[in-house]
Amino acid sequence: MDISSDESDDWFIESLNTYKDLHVFQLEHPTKVIEWTGDKNICVAGYTGSRSEILELLLPLKLYAGENQGLCAERDFKVQHGGFSEEPIESLIHISGTRCVVTSGSSSSTLQIWDIGGDDSDVIKRTGVINLKSTSVKGCKIAPGLTDEPAVLHGSCISEVQLTEIATGRVLYTVAKESSDSVSGLQFVNACVFLICASDGTLFMGDTRDPSTCHYPLEDSKSGLHWAFGLRSDSSQSEPSGCTVARLSSSGHMLLSDLRNLQSPFCQTQLNVQHDASKNDFLNVSWAPVLDRCLSVSGFDGTVHIYNTINWSTEGQSPQPVFSHRGHEMSDEAKYSGSPPVVTTHSWHQSRPKTILSVATDGSLHVWDWVDKITDR
Amino acid sequence: MPDIKVTPLGAGQDVGRSCILVSIGGKNIMLDCGMHMGYNDDRRFPDFSYITQNGRLTEFLDCVIISHFHLDHCGALPYMSEMVGYDGPIYMTHPTKAICPILLEDFRKITVDKKGETNFFTSQMIKDCMKKVVPLNLHQTVQVDEELEIKAYYAGHVLGAAMVQIKVGSESVVYTGDYNMTPDRHLGAAWIDKCRPDLLISESTYATTIRDSKRCRERDFLKKVHETVERGGKVLIPVFALGRAQELCILLETFWERMNLKAPIYFSTGLTEKANHYYKLFITWTNQKIRKTFVQRNMFEFKHIKAFDRSYADNPGPMVVFATPGMLHAGQSLLIFKKWAGNEKNMVIMPGYCVQGTVGHKILNGQKKLEMEGRATLDVKLQVEYMSFSAHADAKGIMQLIRMAEPRNMLLVHGEAKKMEFLKDKIEQEFSISCYMPANGETTSIVTNPSVPVDISLNLLKREMALGGPLPDAKRPRTMHGTLIMKDNSLRLVSPEQALKELGLSEHQLRFTCRVQLHDPHSDNDTLGRIYTHLKSVLKTYSIQHVPDGTVIVESIVIKVTSSAEEPNLKVILLSWSYQTADSTATKKKKIQL
């Protein structure tokens, strides 16, 4: 037993003061993805074992009861729709305004297109595929297009990145870069402008109206590091001016850049984390949708750290997190398993400012809302 | 084909009550007899007209089994047994038998005395009903009659809750009632052996949920209590004597100790006596931890929890009080509530379901003004919290249970089929079994493949073994010949000779003969010799003998050649075979070839 029950009990007692809300769930199979499909719905999918489940879950209604929270006893997730995938799922994205999700897995050379379903059935059905040029063990990275016609931006290496229309399979745009660097992440900034982050930290910015892409390598790129990125925009579909990009390396190095000047990051800092190459897969940096200049980091261990970047400066020491969620390390499941769980991904609630959902390698799923010692007193 | 029939009583998508009819091996069993708590009229009772249009149910049912004391599983029992009419046995575990009548009486009082309803059972009916109860122990097989046997398994969920296995011959059904697969502070988790029933019946109400952990529910409870006490308020927790109360007390005691809190916690005296009494009776039904503590000290000798005196309710300052009854419908908890309701610093925490008509039910529905006796109104200013601690199995739990019991078929009741297709697929694929989801009032037939055990005589067994071939194997059935004697209640398989001997009949041998005419100039013996040689060359795999007495024997077929003196060249070939070999393929083959 790694964590004694005393430490775990202590943490739960402490949580009375440190969390406003805390909900701990156990999924049957761990997930690497959390994708919002509605105000109150998320999709998760299995990545262990050959046959994986995709589930659309309804968040506990207690979170939405507002004034009447006391009278609402509904604290459970409801499985609203479920389906089976023939391969472990590495990425899952939802196409806004539809009931369509696209997944990429670790064993096939296609992207799978699914219909999550409506009221008449609870089965998630596969409706089509998009053929890829190659198979990638890490799965092809995918991002939803932001145009009216549903499309998906995908690629496992830079030269293969393309934008495909879902309904027809037509290729709408291809990146004309001869680079075999692997893609760590990609995302549209608005309907036409997109960003790709390579595993070595290089950023590529493209526009679907323009065949060329600009690339911004790191000033001193250390080999062996893996980079992930998180994009923050002030309002969606806007000009690139209001956007900030955070890049995080597997050694905890953090760069913040403004989209108008990707060449020189306006802030660099080193987070106090442990480097472990085996967990590169789970590296995640996300910006809070409501809180100003707040970002969250996970994937190094069983913790999710929240930082306020307002006071970050390039020369200062390692910034202290505003809050660290250690729940995954304290769960009952963690006690009995051989190795401590690692947070696979996390996601901010769309509208509740301090609510985060996080999942870990042991199948735990937490929904939590922390107490800000300064502002919440 | 033999089958098992299951009908959940009720109409449409009603999930408020459990009452399931099962027909197995010619026996009819009623599983649970719950009351629907959402209705005020006769719709709350199960519709027994499915069993019989009019008259008593006794001759139509072999037994009734109640899984646990919750009203949606036993609330209609006195109505069924005393008002509709049933005199057969009613099975339930010891704790259920002890607690049921208390809950039923409470429920009756609320419904009749408070709400003034008339078509309802009386106190005497509850007593008469309980006289028909036969209590069950865990893991003990009970013979209901010569053919029907039942066995109870631990279900967790509440004190005394059981899952039941029903067996007739080699067909069996397991009904889960309500159960949970994770242990909590005072109850263990459900457990069953690999009994491989033909059918496993389970509730599906929570099948599509993922439950929040017990720890978090407890955390919320402690948070609310702590916050109220910190601001100087009073917390009222109305409880039923058993179950939650003990659990919550243990929780608060631990918390108070850890946080070094000073506010008093009280437990109303009625509660202590009753609880102690029941716990002593049913200690084996709780989990290991409780049993250990009970041995070391009295359940209710807590450091921080003291016996309540009604005068304490007027004391100033913060406090926490556990009081009965659980739905605030009468007694001490209602008295305390009336005193504390007007202060918004105070809190009442309702740990469970409240029946319509009770104050508990009203405040949980957000009512802020209550009408009390004598036209007085009570303003509800205190904070009302609804916390559900009940333990139910979710989707993961159902899969775990199926893994444990290994049923051949699965049946889920009280779910909407179109909302459960995914679960059905999941079960069918993971376990390769069929999953049924009948609507209420709908009958599902599950075909079974029962084995009939038969005693085989040693001689016959030896004979079969001597025939060679593979040894008897459950996975590779083979056909054998014998005579089945069904006498008294036994089935025996013996050789035909033995059967004839036992029946005092003499054996007759039938032989068939056929004549084939053939022109051949040779002598009889030569002709026979030629036939022999020919047969030897074409029937290579069969044993052919040329016997000196003038016959050729192919397996069991005898061939003779004769001719008459008048026509020596007209040979008559006699073929003769016995009845036993007449139908075998080999004989047919030989006949054709010949």
C-alpha cells in the first residue's frame, strides 16, 4: 500500500476546507480523452484493451442545481449513450453543433466517424471513416474545423496534416511542409487560421486560404523533450490578436507566446515538476475559459496544478501553483494498485469558473471546484 | 422446450415498485411485493389480476420471497396476503422479518391516520401477515416442497438484504433484489458463488449510472454539519433506528475526534435501545469492522455522542441530534424540527426517501410553510439538505455480479429498453449470454436446457466402456442404448436384459431372413466359397468368417447357400440378421452391398 489510509483520510478531511465541491467516480476503463459534447455532457473513451467503449456521460445534476443544491441528491454521472470501438482510442473530438464525434486510434489507418445518437436510442454508431496515409501508434492528432461544414484537421506528422470534409471525405487543405516531425497537437484559432505544435516544440501557423505555413522553432531546443500546447483565445472566431499560446515540455519548461509574435515568447519559466519520458503521452496544458490568465497543467504524475500567469516573469523562480489537486493519488484504487496513477487528461468546465474534470490511468474520474484562499473567504 | 417465465408486475415504465412473478419447473414464485410510493390510489398496489382475476392467490403461488425491508419491495405484502388473500409461506431473512413490521406499521399510520385513507391494510393485518413468514439464514438451502428449494445470499445494501437462488430440479433462477458491490462502513458487499443459474434477474434502475464515491458523500455530510455547527447552528438528522444512523454516528465520532470539536452530539434514547437490540440480534449481517467494535465495546458508547433529553433541544449554541422517526412524520424528530425550523442558522439533513404526506416529503419538495395541527403554520427557515447514502450497484456492479454468478441468461427489470441497448450489447458481448429487458406486464420466456439425472447400472456402464471409443465426457455427448425405468421417484438406466428380468418378461429374438436367387453351376459349398471370397474383397473393413458348418458370417449377418435336388443350379442364398442390428448403418450398408 503506497498511501496509508491515514494520509488519505487526512486529505479528505482537509478537502472540506480546500474544495467547494468534490466528486470522485470510478470508470470501468480508464480514458485519455474528455470532450464536451454539450453544456452538461462529456464523452470519454477507453484506450486499454482491444475493444474500447465510447461513453457519453451526463454530469451530476447537483452541479447545476444552483440555489437548490441542497435539495438535489443527484450526484451520479449518467451513461446516456455508449458504443464500441475496435481499437484503443487515443483522441476524440466533437464537431460543434452536431451529434458527430471523430476518433483516432492506435492501430488503424483510419479516423472513425460516429453518431452519438439522440433520444431514440442509446447506442453510439459508427457512420464512416476517413482514410489516412499511415498508421501511428500514438494515434493521429485531430482537431475540429470551425467552419459551418463539418471538417477535421488531422495528421501524425507535419507533412501529412490535412483538412478533410467529413461528409464527403474531400481534402480541403494540405500543409505543404516537407517535415517528418511528429505532431503533438493542432487546433484552429478561427475558421481559417490554425496552429500545429510539433513534438519538439516548433509551432506552425497556417491559413486555409493560403498554401504556405510559417514555422517558429524554439530558440534553444533540447533534444529528448516532448512538447504539448494549449491555446487561449479571448473569444472564439476572433482575430489572432487576442490569442495566447502556452507550450509545455516534458521537463516542465513553459513558454507563453502571443499569436502576433510567435517567434519570441513573452514569458518563459520552469515549473517544479518531475521529468519522466514514459508519460509524454499525457502531457496537458489548458487555459481556463473563464478565469483570467489562469492555466492548468497535468500529466507528470497524479496531480493537476493550477497557475495564475499574471505575475509570471521570465527571470523569477519557479512559480507556485495557486492550487494542486492530489485526489487521484489519494483514491482507494491508488492504494491497492502497484504504481501510482497518472492524470491522463483534464478539462475545464465551460461556464463554472473553477470547476475541472480530471481522469487518471486507474480509471478514476474527478469533478472538483477548489477554494481560492484569497478570493473565496 | 422447458422454459422459465418471468413477468414483472406493473404497468408501462413504472419503476416505483418491485413485484416479479417467476414460473420455473411448474412452480410459481412471487419475488418481492412492493408498494409504489408515488401513487395515492390503488395503482400503488401491484396488479394481481395477472395471476388470477378474482379470488385468493394461495393455490396459484408456491411461495413469496421478500428481498429486504424497503417499502418499494415489501410495502404491499399485507395487502396481498390479507386483503387479496394468500396463505402460503412468505420467505425473508431474520433481520427483514424483524424490521418489516415496524416499517409497515409506520407507513400504515402515516397513510391511514394522517392522510385518512380507507382502502389500506390494518395493524392486525400486518400481524397476521407476519405469522406466515418463514425466516431464512444465509447460505442455507430451504426446501419449500419436494421439488422447490431456495437459498439466500448476502446482498449488502441494507441490513438483512438478500439475493435469492430458486431451484427446481436442475433449473435455477437468482433474483438480486437491491444489492451493492462495494462495502461501506457498516455493511459488506454482495457475494454469490459461481452457481451458474439459468437466469439472473436484476434491477436496472441504476444500471446506467456511475456512482459518486461513498467518501465524497460522507465528505459533503461532514462539510454541512461542520459549517452549521461553526456558525452556531443546530443540525437535526431524522433517522430510522437502524442502518444509516450507526454509519453516520461512527463517521461523526471519527470527525469530531480528529478535528477536536466541542459541540455536543446527541442520539435520542429510543434509538439507542432499539438499535442495540437489533444489532445484537443481527451482528452477523454487518461488516467485519462493526463486529470487531461491537465485541470491544457497546455500539453506542461513543466519546462524543450522548443520550438526548428533550430539554436539550432548548439549549443555546450548536449541537447535532439524531432522532426518530426518519420522515419527520411524528414523535421526537418532529418535535425538535418544530422548535428549530424558524432559525436559518439551523439545518435538517434528510438521509433518505420520505413518503408522501410526511413533513419530510414536503420540505424536500421545497415547501417553506407547513400546516401543523390546530391550523398553526410553521415557517421553514432552516437549511434543508437531502443526502442519499443508499448503496446501489451501478453498471460496473452489474458486470461484477454476472462475473461472479456466471448465469446462462440475464434479465433486467425496470428499465426502458431503448435506453439500455448499450448495456444489453455490453453484457451479451462480454459474457456471450442473452440479455432480456421486459417491460412491466410483459412475460419473457427463457428456454432452458435442463439435465435430468439418471442412475446407470454398473453392467450397462461396463458394456458401454467395452465397446470402446472415447470415454464419457460432459462436453462430448455420445449416444448409447439402454432401457429407462421410471419407478417411484427414481430414474434408472439398465441393460435390456436386466429390464426384462426385473419386469418378469422373457426376451424374444427376432431374426429376419431374405432369400436371393442366383444361377451358379458350382456346388453349394463352392458357391458359398465364391461368395465368401467376393465379400472379403469388397467388404474389407468388416469381419467376415467362413465357418466350416457351411455358413458365412458377416458381422452378425448369416449367409447360407442351399439348392434343391431338382434344380441344382438354382442357388438360394439365405441372408439372415437379427432385429438388433437391423437398423444400424453398418447393416444397411452391408445389405446394399450384398
